[in-house]
Amino acid sequence: MGIKTAPAITPSNPHICIIGSLNIDFVTSTPRCPGPGETLTATSLTVTAGGKGGNQAVAAGRASFISKEEHDVSVSMIGAVGADDVYYTSLLKPGLENSGVSTTDIGESTEAQTGSASIIVEDAAGGENRILVVPGANHAGIMNDVTQIVAAVKSQKTSPAVVVLQGEIPRKTTLGLLEYFNGGLAAKDRAHVVFNPAPVFPEGISLAALKNTSVLIMNETEAVQMSRSIAGLPVSEGQSTELNYLQPEDLAPRFHEVAHVQIVLITLGAKGVYFSTRSGRAGSVEGVKVAKVVDTTAAGDTFVGYFSTALARFIATGAALEAFDREIEDAVKKANAAAAKCVQRRGAMQSIPFAYDME
């Protein structure tokens, strides 16, 4: 697919705005990880576009393509990169725009370099990865200023029906945006927030910020950490013990009852996904079996993006969020299938499938 301009945000399409991180990923594939002081010969090194925010934007954009020429959801990205970064113009921007994502509100920072991630993919462990992140511009300039981000959202042609947030931007920014879009600061600008707290901030997420979030998507470890956080407990203490005996059906109700989260999704890797709603729907979707897991780097982000697109389509009907109970299982299945396709390919953004390839 050649470089092209992303489809314009139009009033006729529901709009998703992803606010988050943009990284350049340096991915090394190796038979196994070296031990302390050990040097190994690795298999390959690739330089690709990534960042949880960027990956989720690409996933939402690609999920919206009902054919190679037509998409039914508008997707925009708000983030920051280093000024005059050749990796942005050659990798990140084309990767986003070729996936239908508007890059108009991506700022170029003179304060910091583009964020980066050094990723080791261990072939002997089924494609499991270890990641070191340098935040760079993701923690500078506009990404440190909730007021500037809100102004950027308000300047867009249509208000977003869904705002997607993660944990790779400053904690104070994330908390401020959660409070703002969840209705605590400006009810007239309320949007349905899809929050993926990955990685979970060591200081946790305040209950005030999380309250009334529409969708909370976590893996098992993050669910335990977030449960401790909203209870006012240290995020990491006792985590390993609780992981051994707490089940998703034990954790999800805490977020409904205490934080009034409408939809809780807990991803379980190869075991599938547990879903629960505040209005009483709950269940599990089995994992999708694949011939070979190559790289799990963007699997979670693919799930988030695909689910967000399904939610945006539903919100556009004008129905209350509680009515999404009828469609949630199908949305989870499709998002899970997209994530399963993603893990069979190497890389982050480039491994995410288009919806028209999912049939």
C-alpha cells in the first residue's frame, strides 16, 4: 500500500480519538535472552513504528476499513514526536495515515526526541517479549498539558464519541483526561472513555479519575494492580499472592461497584477474554488457537483498537451504553480474533490486520 493521506474526519462517521504514546521500536529477535554478562548472536534486528497509543490508533483505523477503499469510523491521534525526526516521516506517519488515522494533531517537540522501545522477542519462549521504553516526547510538551490536549480535541471537526487512553504518557495527564472526559470537569464534553492502564502507574490510578469510565481493558496482572489501586492499597505489594487465587469474576465486580465502570474486559492470553458489564452481563470468550505465535508485541493494542471501533459504531446508533450488552460478546470475539492474527506476524503496527482481511 502506498503512502496516502488519511481519510478526513467527517460528521457522517463516528469519531474515535486516541491520546497516547508514539514510539520507534527497535526489535531484536533471539533464540533466547542472554544472562548477566553474556553475549549472544541474535537472529535479526528491525526498526518499526510503535507505541501503545500509535498501535491502538492503527488498530482502530484498520478495524474501520470495511473494504480496501471504504471505512466507516473516523480515527484521529493526539501525541508527540521529536522535531525533524526522520523516523516519524518515514515510519510513524505513513504507518498511521495508511491505516486511516488523522495525524493533524501530532505535535513535533523541540524538547525531547521521539519515544523509543527496545524489544527483545524470545523465539524459544513462543514469541514472548521484554520491552524497555524511553518516553522522550511522550512525556514532554503537549503531553504534559491537559489543557492543550483538550483544546486539540475541541478543534477537531467532530467531537469524539470514544476517547482511548493508556499508560505510556504522564500520570498527571492521564488522570486529568480521565476526569475531564468522564464528566467530572465538563459534562458537556463527556465522551465514552476506553482506558487500557498499561503499564499500570506505580502510584496507581485514583478512584476519582477512574469513576464512570465506560470501558476498562486489562490483563490479569493489571486487573489485580488496578483493584488494589482503587482500594487505596499499594499497587505491587501482595500482587503475586492475589494473582494465584483471584479469578476475573472476582475482580470485575469491584470496578463496577466501587468505580462505576460500565464494561470491564480482562484479557487472559491464550485462555481468551473475560467480559463483565455493570448492567449484569458477564461471560468468557475462548482464546483463538493459532499455528505458531511469532510476536505478541501489539496483540493487546490490537484488541483495544478493534473493540473501540465496535463501541464507536454502537454509540453512533444513539442507544444507551447499557444496550451494548447485546453486542458485547460478538465485539470481544472479533477483537480477540484480530489479536490472534496479530501474534502470527512480527512487529507492532505492521502486524495489525485490516478488517477486510479478517473474514
